[in-house]
Amino acid sequence: TYIVNENCINCKYTDCVEVCPVDCFYEGENMLVIHPDECIDCGVCEPECPPEAILPDSEPEATKWLDLNRDMSEIWPNIGQKIDEMPNAKAAESETGKFDKYFT
Ligand code: SF4
Ligand code: F3S
């Protein structure tokens, strides 16, 4: 599976949503997650994300985000269509430590 990490927080470009063939993205207030059981591992979303928030779970740094993606995708609503990015998305792209600061 692929997962979304904290780089998505306060960006939400949703270019990923537009290309996903199985609509397995779920939308929180300031980030998206992938449902790990619905993702078919096609990989097309990964290069579409400007802040590089999408990784295969085979990457060591993806491990800590897998549970978050699973848990939140059970709670948050599905998103099947691209929406406007968040107001300060560009500035938020390079910010670090966003999970601790902003995750809601
Ligand atoms: Fe969707 Fe493919 Fe990305 Fe999985 S890897 S979230 S199926 S676009
Ligand atoms: Fe987030 Fe990147 Fe998608 S910023 S909404 S994972 S394109």
C-alpha cells in the first residue's frame, strides 16, 4: 500500500485524488489519508504530490504513518474529486514538524 505522511498537512493539493483509480483517499480537516486495504499499489499518485507526502509503505519512514492512515480512513469521509488546495499551501510545503503542530 501507499500512505500519506505529514507533508500533506495544510497543503491538501488533492492532485492525488484526481489520479487514483480506486478512490481510496479520505479527507480530514487539513490532510488526506489512504485506506491501506483499498489501495491497489498502482503508484500513480506518488509523483503527483507537490510536497511529496505519498510513499509506499516499504519505505522505512512510512511505517509510522501506516496506522494513522488506517485509523483515520475509517473515520474521515471519502474524497473522490479534486478540490482547491489550502490557503497557505505553498508556504506549508516546506514546513517541518507539522503533525505535532497542526494535526487535528
Ligand atoms: Fe490510489 Fe494507486 Fe495511490 Fe494507491 S497507489 S492511493 S491506488 S493512486
Ligand atoms: Fe496531500 Fe499531496 Fe494529495 S498534498 S492531498 S497528498 S497531492
